[in-house]
Amino acid sequence: MIQTDFRHAISTLKPLGRWLVNAYNISTWEHDTKTLPASYRSLRRKYRAFAREHLVPIALGVDRDIGHFDPYPLLKKAGRAGLLSEFMVKPIGSASFYGLLHHMTFPAVLKAEELTSVCGGLGLLILDHDLGVAPIMLAGDLFQYLKWMGKIAYANRYGDLCLAAFAITEPSAGSDVEDSDGAAKARLSTFARPVDNGYIINGRKVFISNGGIAKYITLFAAIKGEGAESWTCFLVDKDMKGFSVGRHEKKMGQRASDASELVLEDVFVPNSRVLGRVRSGWAINRNVLAYSRVGVAAISLGIARGALEMAIDFCKTHSLAGKRLMDYQDIQLAVADMMIDVAAARGITWQAARSFIPYQGATASAKVFASDTAYRVGNRAMELVGDYGYVNEYGIEKTLRDARLTQIYEGTNQVNRLALIEWQLDSELS
């Protein structure tokens, strides 16, 4: 009745008044999509359709029984759909030249939100490949870019699956290597020893997303006898002699995404597989994080949106005392707070992604705010559905578990707050 009266009131306005009033009764998702350029509207709808078709049917089953999940069929579908080749332009990859030229990270942000709104783990499983190839794209020379990026993109879209993973974390060096002060004191255990025509690498990497299923690893190692300042990025092939996969982690959340230990025992890596210059690994790592942190913000945003959508659906379909939950005002107030939180997280995330070259202060801020928001919204969703939220039937408790990890990887939120201060130290805080 209120909507009908509002439309009638609009009809009484003069033409200019009617033109200035937004009377369209559409979802927030549709409204936000309409604000995007045409090419990005199409991309967002494509990602949403893929998630609904391929992720929704398996999300809860995979989380309940991860031991029997085979990720390869889903990843092959993602590859054929172009979701694993978006850093190479057509016809080799699936990216448009215009898109890469204007907003390198924005399409990735749209993809991350849509996939993780259905399942944080399955979304991360697909998204981690982009992180794995990032050092090649950001630090490789033209020959390396064309050879490796072209080979990987072509295989994923038209041939066999070919995944990449990003490896920095070591048993005694986690978030400290993502912080300037921490890196200087980090206890590194993976070292590269110079030999004729290359390097011999020994050490271990841990908690490496997709480490157990990736063909290529962009791996960071210090030069033997030196510290983090000597970090160098190497492109390691899983078939190299001495390379093996160790422990597969059993995670609380985002279970569908593999997290594995990588073991390197006298692995020879030729000079041609050094990405960037020797001892430039620290700069490469920081640059990759500037891009990937906004991706984590988008993952967090997707998880938060998924929790909100599940809570709304529950409150629309369940009743109390003969009245829909959604018709109670206190429920409406709680849902409104969640919608505001999600909208705010989207605002800071999209803003950070609009820069062609993202900067550390913006991406660190977006990562912290969006991941904290995801955990808060997931917790509120659990409260709204009561006992049902505590069982793995609707997937709401899963969003809370998935959200917790976003506050840890790509630097804990405490490290990201320090990254923000470091970025602004000379310009605003000195």
C-alpha cells in the first residue's frame, strides 16, 4: 500500500520532478549493478550466473565432506568459462584489452564478491590462481609474461587445467614477512643457493592456498646467508626434482580451498625462472599484496552478503506466533543494520579497486574493514536464525567460519592497520 501511494504521489509531480525521483523497486544488487559501466555489468552478471549454476549445488556438501571433494571438475568449468585466464587478453585469455588498460583489479573484485557470496571456500579455490600468477604479471619481463602467462591462460581456457599458487609463508615466518618491521626480524627457513645457471632451493612453505594442486608456484626465497632483504621470486614447477607436497591442512573455514605445505629439497631452478631481479622479492611481495588485499576485501564482502541473503531468506520463510519473522520490527532493524554494513564494505572495497594501480593505504583499509564486517554480519545472521544457525543446514554458521579466515590471511588485520600507518607516516602522521 505504501509503495502504491508513493507511486501515485510521484504521478502528481511535474515532469522534472518525476525525472528526479528514483521510484524503481529493484534489489540492491540490481541497483549497484546499474551503476557500473556496461562491460562490468555484463561481467558481474556472468560471475553471478556461474556461481549460481556451479557453486550453489555443491557448496554445503563440500563443506560437510571435504575429504571426498574432487576440485578438478569445478576448476575445469571455471577455466572454460574464462575465470582462470583473465590477465591475458583475447584470444589467448578471456580479458578485454579495455578492461586491463583501465581497471586491472575491478573485474577481480566483482568476481570475488559473486563467487564467495555462495561459498567462501569454493570461491577462494578459483580466485587463488589469480594470486599465483600475479608475480609473473607484475614483475616478469616481456618474455616471461608471454611465455608463462600465455601458456597458463591458454591451457586453462582451451586445454588442460594449469593452476598457479603464491608461496611466501614459512613455519616461523607468517604475517611478519608482510610487515616492514617484522620482515627484518623474521626467522626465514627457505633459502636459495646460487650455482651455475641457477639456484638450489631448500626449505618449506606452509598454508599455501592451492599448493597441493597447482602446477606452478611463485615462490619467495632468501639468498643463502642473507635475510628478507634478499628475497627473490622464483617460478617453481611441481614436477621439479626435490619438490613435494607435505601436510594438507584441516581448516575451520573455507574448507574447499586447499591449504598445503610445500617441501623443497635441493630443487634446482634455472635463472630463466627468476621473476624480476635477484633480491627484488620484497618489493614484488609488497606490490602483490597491494593488489591482493583488495581482493580479500571483496572475498569478505561476498561472505558478508551471503550471510545477509541467507538470513533474509530464513526470516521470510519462517514464522513465530503465526507471523513471519521478517514482519517483526526488531528483525527489520537488525536486517537494516546488516544491509548498511554490507553496503559500507562494498563502498570502501569498490573505491579501493577503482584505481588502476591500487595503493597500500586504501587496500589495507578495505581489507580490515570488510573482513571485520564479514565476521560481524555473520555473527548477527547467526543470532537472527537462532538454533538453526548452529547447525550446518542452511550454511549460515559456515559464513561465520569462512569470514574468520579473511581476518588472518594477506596479513592479519593488525598488520594491515600498521600498513596503513606506514603508508601515511611521511605524508600525514610525521
